Amino acid sequence: MWHALGVDLGSTTAKAVVVAPDGSPLGSAVVQMGAVSKKGVERAIDTALDNAGLARADVARTVSTGYGRRLVEMADRSFTEISCHARGAVAMMPGVRLVIDIGGQDSKAIAIGADGLLDRFAINDRCASGTGRFFDVLARALEVEIADISDLAAASAEDAEVSGMCATFAETEVISLLAQDVAPTDIAAAVVRSVASRTIGLVAQVRKNDPVVMTGGVARNETFVAELSRQLDLPIARLDSPQIAGALGAALIARDDYLNSVPEDERTQAEWDRQRSGSPIEARHDCDGTRPHHDHGTGPHHDHGPIPVRLMPTVTRV
Ligand code: ADP
């Protein structure tokens, strides 16, 4: 059986998702990198395939996305993060109208039309203050793990202020607040409020709409999602694995690309070739009942309805 692979090489993490012909995810991985690295991406691909019990030879089509998408050697094609995050978020949460993606280096607000297709988007990639980088700087200055920022901010008792103009100066600002004996909990909460208000500015550019979902690593910060929801005055759906939305979208685009470019009889021939060469074949049903429609920037694709994405990625470091 053929499979499709999506790889999202971001600024801080490499993510990979492998899907079956019907689009259901079979394996995924998130690899924390020091900096964009080919090693990180190779590890993510192998771990995701390993989780699915597959080998590289089982992959018929690969699409890459993310900041480092051109470094993914296995990719047949590359797509923008906007296309892939929109596609992945809609698959994870059918009916979503606004996707807020905050990664390590940029943040995006993506409006989805009633037809489930990408409508408009706004991106903040020049200033790091509305991105995960601000939280990374904060964690370093407070000497805590990034995963601890949420609990720290939730425990805040008093309002502190960070000017939040620039993440580059944030470290100095945080250190200065610590020197003034401001509690780390209050500093963390101030950064949460500041990043949330920057995000509201981004959302205003595409217009507020609901349902809303958050993707990207910062969605793992529960206190941030709650604060953003408060400032937005709308509930924000949380996904089990928000960090793999872009890679899932890339995998689904790879799947469509394969279905659109390879006639059905050749797909069957490819199956036979693979069986003869001894690659593992799984007994799964092939895609059925698909109907093509169009997506800006991603070409025709097959709508297969909601995808149950309960798959928890393996999270490792290079
Ligand atoms: P990229 O694709 O740019 O590498 P990600 O979507 O992987 O970015 O998000 C990375 C960001 O997510 C980090 O900069 C960090 O701020 C945040 N992050 C990562 N893990 C966690 C976590 N466990 N809790 C809170 N925030 C996290």
C-alpha cells in the first residue's frame, strides 16, 4: 500500500506525519532542534515512519513545508506553511473558520471560508515579540523549561508590565524585572498578556470569526490559550497535537498530489511492484468516495471528511 508523508521543518522543531491512502494519520513525530538541521528532519521522518511500522520505500509522495522546507531532501514538492496549516487545521477540526498558528519564529492568523478553504491570512515574521521566541527568551531568563511557563503564568498573583516591544530586548527587560524583585510568575503572566495582545492585532487583519483553533508549539501553553481566548472574547479549541498541524496538512496535500497525478491502474501496478520487492504491505482499504475540489495554493484535493487525529507524536531532541 502506498502512503504520503508531510514534513514541516520549522525554526525550532522538525515535524513529520505519515498518512494512509484514505488520509488517516498513522504515525507522527516532533523533534526539538538547536537550530534548523537536516539531522532533525531525518530523525522526524524516521520516527514517524517507525511509529507507523513503515519504511521510506512505502512512501509514494512527500511534501515539505515550513521555514526550512527547501532542506528536506526527500520532498517531491514544497508548499507554504499557510496552505499546510490551513489544510491540517481543517482536517483536525472540520468547520473551523479561524486558525491562529504561533511557532518559534512567526505567527499567523488564517481565515477559513465556509467551504473549508483558505480565505485570507496575516503573518508576523519581522517582530519576534508575538511569537514563541518571546517565550523561549523568557524561559531562558527565568531558567525554567518552556513547558513550565504555562503553570508559572497561571500562578501569577499580581499584574506586572513588560513593554513587549521587542523579544531581543525582552531578556534584558525580564532580568531587570527580576532585579526589582518582581515574581517570576508575574513576569511570565505579563509576557503571556503581551504576546496575546500582539496576536489580537494579527487576527484583526483577517477579521475575527469562529470557531477558532490554535496550532503550533505555543498552543501547548494552556495559560496562553486561555488568555488569548479572553482577549479575543471567543472560545479557542485546543488540539491534542497542535504542533503537527502543518505536517499533517503537508501529508494530505502529498496524498492529493499522488492521487491526482497517478492513474488508478498505475497505483495498483505500484502496489504489485512493491509487493514483489518485499516491502511490507498492510491490509487497509484504499481511498473511496472522494470528490475533488479546489483550494487556493494547494491545487485540487479530495475531501474525505473529518480525520480523527488522536495520534500523539513522539517528541524527541536531536
Ligand atoms: P517552529 O515550527 O517554528 O519550529 P513550533 O510550532 O514547533 O515552531 O513552536 C515552537 C514554539 O512553541 C517554541 O518557540 C516555544 O515557545 C513553544 N513551545 C514548544 N513546546 C512547548 C511547550 N511544551 N509548552 C509551551 N510552549 C511550547
